[in-house]
Amino acid sequence: MNIFEELAELSRAAAIHGLEAETAALLARRWQPWLDESRSSTLGNFIGLARGTDPEPRPSVAAVAHMDAIGFMVTHVETGGFLRLSAVGGVNRRPLLGQEVEVLGRRRLVGVIGAKPPHLSTPEERKKLVPIEDLSVDLGLPEAAVRETVRPGDGVLYRQDVVALRNGRVAGRYLDDTAGLAVIGVALEELRREPHSADFYAVGTVGEESGRLSGGATAAFELRPSLAVVVEVTFGTSPGGDDPTNSFALGSGPAIGIGANCHPRLVNLFKSAADELGLATTLEVMPGGSGTDAWSMQTARGGVPTAILSVPLRYMHTPVETTSLDDIRSAGQLLAAVARKVDWTLVEALSCYDSTK
Amino acid sequence: MLRLDEVKTGSTGAGVDFDLLAALSNACGLAGDEDEVRQVLRQALASDACEIYTDTIGNLIVRKGNGPVRVMLCAHMDEVGLMVAGYDDNGFLRFKESGGIDPRVLPGRAVRVGRAGVPGVIGLPAGHWLDPADRDKVVPPKELLIDIGARSRDEAVAVAPPGTPVYFATRFERLSDKIVKGKALDDRVGCLVVARALLEADFRDLTLLAVFSVQEEVGFRGAQVAAFHLAPGLALAVDGTSSSDVPGVEPPDTSTHLGEGPAISLLDGSIVMHAKLREHLVALAERHGVPHQYRRLTTAGTDSGGIFLQRTGIPSCTMAVPCRYIHGPSSLANTDDIVAAVRLVGLLLESVDKGEFPV
């Protein structure tokens, strides 16, 4: 799989919660050669299945990455045809002014985010970020044309192609979590090479960025997987502002989550599988809430054992999220290796918390 | 990288040469590094010029005609941007700003580094861990870094040595019939207006001197040099100026409005416009029904401020095409204003040729 191309296509299709259908359709098409079946769930999750070879009932692994991205929704069309916005998901306000956006009206429109210019602002105002409610999107269209094409509720997205930087690094919009989807794609391709015993569900969820609206919970309920691996992005090291306990160098391999949201036996399984493959990994310490789909999946039905595998990503929630193709590739290989190890013995052991192992 | 085979003139839907404007906007030209813009203009104008040359500071001067009356039209080639000025140990680039940039537009931008256009991004840490008190704060440019994917200081220095220019990675586009979007519309719109005026000019008594100036954004330096050695009888600077006709701003603070014609300056921070020349321009526009407006902002500087004090003084005035989000990564302009500006420049030249304005 050409990971750059996969990211570029998924990034083009990405959208805010509620508008994930294009990504789901794209996954159905791109992953079709490696899947036995695929469908969409009631809330819009994408669910693909690569069937295992064990006799039924087979154990199953759900690999989960979210399809939705942060962005905005149009709340109002102003006099002059300017749009007012509300954030959808955890938008970082720092990169907004001057940013080009795509407006998903009756057709895709291009706009620029503007505000009162600096020379009309007080020195105090210039030191502060403009509140989202004071920003407007300029479409360069007459007001009547805007009103014909755009309505409140339409999605607004960062406009930024995925570009290749040096050393296998890539930058662009919405690599959170198209990087996670690409990891699952790599694993699917890897699994297709030879038969695997457990079922492997490749899942794209809706609504992760909107917190409690997460589609992860419904996916866990619906699929009742023996275990779930949430594939996410985590904070890549970059100068300034890093939390030293929560940043991971690009190229250091996938980060394996450890903490309340991560089943200890799965943590060990990921570590030993990485050692067998000779892949570099790091550990991401997450004592409580992981801020991922794994949080709601862990308590679905009578409980689902969960693991979190994350790709380091710089500048999260900005239009220029930056990650490493190598990390995506090795995370995919690791995910496939773990999926191959899943059998009933392992699944039964996941319910066994006595200290003898 | 600019491809010169893309540069041609002639696609003039709605009266505007979109191909030339696209080539001008996409070309890169920081103050002191205007070569790409110079090449675009040279290519577009060479066949129509009597003489085309550059001077010691880098201005491109295009002469047409050989009459006794010397008229200078001036538009600047340079744009605001960044310049590589340092590195950290992990291969990130530090930069300084070239020209005035609102620091609020820098974080999260895609950029092109150097003439080769190496892709990079101006990163900023994820907001998740920010102290709530810091979430409202604008990040000072000196704290921002450019990420080109380099892994060491040595690699970064090799790819982008000190002084390497950095440009916004914006591509020129038409957002609608009349609205264009691109970087550096200040002052590539002016370059287009002057280029079109020159191509359309055919006057008996004029020596038309089109100056595509350098270093306007750092203090209109090129125009001073050109005006001295060309010694024109009058000069018109054609610039791109800010339009603040956006929500939250009421007239007259809007300064100029897109679509209401070129904005004629009364004064700015560098010059009080030559009154007779300014009044003559307005009278021509009124007589011929050319849309126009006054620029209702009286600060900032333009090339006129560098021209009018040369030698014994040169009657000078600035006229500008309104642009929204000027000095940012993506600015907008209305092609009606460009068409009207070309027309008004043509009318001025014609009237001077006929002796209606004493030079």
C-alpha cells in the first residue's frame, strides 16, 4: 500500500462529525481487496470484515480508528455573504486567521477566514486570538449566490493538501485520524498475505472528536469483539509547549498505551510482538481517560478488553498535522502481528486477572 | 518552482489577463529576491518594449515610446514573507519576517522554502496541554518554527542556509467570476495593471517608463533609485491596498471596498499626494465614468513616497486596487477594480499625451 497516497485520499474525504459518509465510502472502495464484506452501521460507522479461518464461533479483533475530523459548522449567513461559524470538536484557535477553508454547501466552495484587520484593532486585541464567533468566512461570492449554496449546518473544513516533507514525513489536514485508518489499511494488506485464525474487523467510527457522541460505543456493542485495538495519533515532540510526559518523537515507532484504559495482557502482547518483529515502540502513560474511542468501548456490553496503539503526530488539530510514514507502516505491521496471535486461549486469559499469569 | 512556459498573456475573460495574474501571484519575490517576478514580467513584456533592463538594485524597467514627455508608472514586485534566520538542534528552522505580517496568520501555515520550493509547515504545539490562560494568546513569531522534516541542524542548514526566503504555499485561484484569490496580490495586481497599461499604450509624445520596483515592503527602496535615474515628469504608483469591508467593520473604517473601483490616495505615511495630479485623476474618472473611490486610510507607505522627493521633486500619486486580507497568506481582489484601474491609467496617459496635464 502506498501510505502517502492513502493519507492524501482519506484527508481529502475527511469531514466533521455527521458528514463521515464520504470517508466510509472511500474505505469500502480502497479496502475492498482485503475485506470479505463491509457495511455501514446505524450511526454511520464503517465496518469491514476480514474473516478468520478458525471454525465458528471464532474470536474477533476490532481495529478502530475514527473517521471524523475537527472543523466547523455554518451558523449564519451574514449581510454581504460572509459566514459565521461554530467549532465542531476541539478546534485550536491559533491557526484560524487567514486560513483557507472548504465549505461543504450544495457544492464545495473555497473561502478564507478573516476578521477585523490589525490596523483597526487595539494593541490589546492584537495580542489575543480572535474569538471564533468574531471570525467570518469570505467566499468571494455575491450574497445571493452564497444564500443559494450555503445553509446553516453546512460543514466547514480546513483546506490543506497533504504534502511530503523530508525523511518520510508528511503534513496536512486531518491526519488525526486518517493516520489511524492508514494503519488499519496496512494491517489488512498484511493479513491478506496468509490466512489468520480470528476475525478481523476494520472499523471507522463517527463522532470521536465530539466526545460523548463517539461511535466507538455502538461499534463495540454491535460487533461484540473479543478485544479491540484503537488506533490513534498521539502528541509528537516539537519545540515549545510539549508536555515532557506526553510527547513522542516522530520515527520512534508506535506508542503502546498503558493505564486504566489498556488491558495489561494486551499491553504485554503488543510489546512482545514488537520485540519479535524487531520494531521500535514506546509506552504512552495514560492513567485515566485516554481521550479515545477505547474509553467508551472498554465498558460496552459486559466489557471489552481494549488496547491503544498511537502514531506520533505534531501540531495536533491544526491544518498542518505532521507525522511519519515509517511509524504508520510499523504500527500496521504490529497490529497485524497481534491480530494473528488472537485465539480462544488468549481471549480466555483476558478475563483472568490472577497474578500468576 | 515557477514554470515559465505557463507564463503567457491573452486569456482575458472579463477583461483581465488571468494567466498573467496567476503567474505573477504564484511567483515568489521577497524584498531582495524578486527574480521570479522579474522573469514573469520580462517574458510578458519583452516583445512589446523598446527597451527592457534592470538597474543596480534590481528594478525592472520597461520603456515604450520615445516622446518628450516622460511618465513613470510604478508597481512593486516584492511581497511580504519570511527569511530563514536560525535553527534548532532537531532540524527546525527559525525565521525573521520580511515586511509587515500580522503574527496571528503565521501558525499552522504551509510554506515553500527557497527557490526550489521545499515544502514546510509552521508548526505549533497541540492546544490540549495549554494553560487556559495561554489559550487566548497570540504566539510571537520568534517562538514559531518551520518544520521541513529535517532531523538535524546540519541537514536543515544544508537544505535552507541562512537567508533562504520562505513563502506562503498559496496557489492562485478564481473564487468566482470576479473574485481572485492568491498570495502577494499586494502588489502583483499593480504589476498586472502597469503591464496591461504598457501593452495597450500607443502614444506619440510619451516616453512611457514602467518600473517594476524592488523592496517596497521594506521601505520603498527600489522606486527611489529608479525615479532618480529615470527623472520622469510625473509618476503614478499602482499598488494593492487593504480593504476592510468585512463583518465587524463599518464605513469609513473599511478604508476601501472591493468592486467600487481603484482607490485614489489622499495621503499616506510617506507622502501627501500631489494635489493637481490627484485631482486630475479624479476628474478623468468622473468624466469617463470610471468607478473609483478614495482610500480612507492615511497610514502606511507606498512607492510614491520614494519617488516624489527625487531630484528637484516629481509630482506623484498612488492609486491602488483594494485587496482583502492583504499581507496574509490568501488575499482577495475584484477583477472589476483591476479593469477600472487599467482604464484609468490609460486615460491618464492619453490626457498627458494630449497635453491636458502640464508636465
